[in-house]
Amino acid sequence: MPSAGGANLFRLTAIMKERIVMVNLLKSARLASLLGALSGVLVLTGCASQGDVHPELPTASGDAENSTRYRVAPGDSVQIFVWRNPEVSTSVPVRPDGLLTAPLLEEIPAAGKTPAELARDLEAELSTYLRDPLVTVIVNGFVGTFREQIRILGEATSPQAMLYNDSMTLLDVMIRTGGITDFADGNNAKLIRLVDGNQEQFRLRLNDLIRDGDISANVDMRPGDVIIIPEAWF
């Protein structure tokens, strides 16, 4: 028969083995749980990044190849000068339907044309009554067609639609709107632009530009751009 000391040693050894096994099982369970949680976070992060990431536009160059010729828009005031014919020279508004009416001229399409194009059309119409008319068109008001406007929505200090100016940048737009509100999530603002007939979204960093003075966040604007500034989640 084994001695009492030997029995106690055998019992102690068995207890130690059981504890070691239990510790290893507990470690394995915790590791599995940690890995499962981590994989879930990675999946959610991956899904969110794929849906929310928008490419950033290149920094403003200062010499954007953006030159566009102004086109007459409804609401513009158009001065029509007919050389040597002051009786038909006049200043008229462009109606909301894009037409204009003037002496000897009835409902002439004007919206969407450059001043030079409109002048040539008026010469063709007036040639019925005048010999070799020479017309000059001068536009006042400069409302601009919708495709020449930039729209700023959301948490801008003064949301608005403004006429695009040649070589305009994001900083110029923000100066006109008075910047962004205290509730704006400026670095998650989006720019929607028509590229090759398709609407594309780009990320803007308005906080970096306006509040931190990071000029690398300044980008060139294009006629027809739409800027959407979301509200921050607190």
C-alpha cells in the first residue's frame, strides 16, 4: 500500500494538472472571443470605409483651365446696340422663359447664348427690316445659367447659389458664404461634380482649410459644382 505522503503527493499532482487544463481552456476561450470581436470590427470598418470613402481633389493650381464664356440667362438685362439705328437700340430683360422682346423683335431666344451669338441672331432677325444691321449685345446683371452656378448647401453660414468666376477656388466660395457654422462637419463635406456625363463625389476638408489654414485643402472649382456640408454628430 502506498504511504500517506505518497497518496497526498499523487492527489496534489492531479489537482495541479486539472488547474493547468482549466487555465488553458479559459485562455483559449478568451482568445477565441477576442478574435471574434476583432474580426467583427474589421468587417464593419471595411464595409463603412468602402461606402464612405471619397477621393480628394488635387490642390488648387491657381491657373485652372476653367475659362468659360458667359452665357445669357433669364433675369439678365441685355443692352442691344444697333449701329446707326438708335430707334431700335434698347435695353430689355431676358424673360423667365429665356426669350426677349425688343423693337422689331418678338420672342427671340436668348438664354444659353453668348452675347456674340445673340448679337448674330439679332442681326439675322433685323435684316428683314434693316440693311446690313450691325448689332452689339452688352449684358448687365449676370445671373448666369444653372450650369454656370455653384451651389452650397447644408451647414454653410450663408447657403446660396453663386455665379462661377474664372479660376474660382474653394476658398473663394467659402469667403462668399461666410465660412461654415459651428455645427458643421467640415472635413466630411462633399463636392458633387459632373464628369464625362456622370455625377461623381469628392471629399472636401473645409475644417483644415478654414480653421487650420491648411492651403493644401484648397481645390479648384468648376461651373455646376454642388457642395454639401453635413452637420457634425456630437
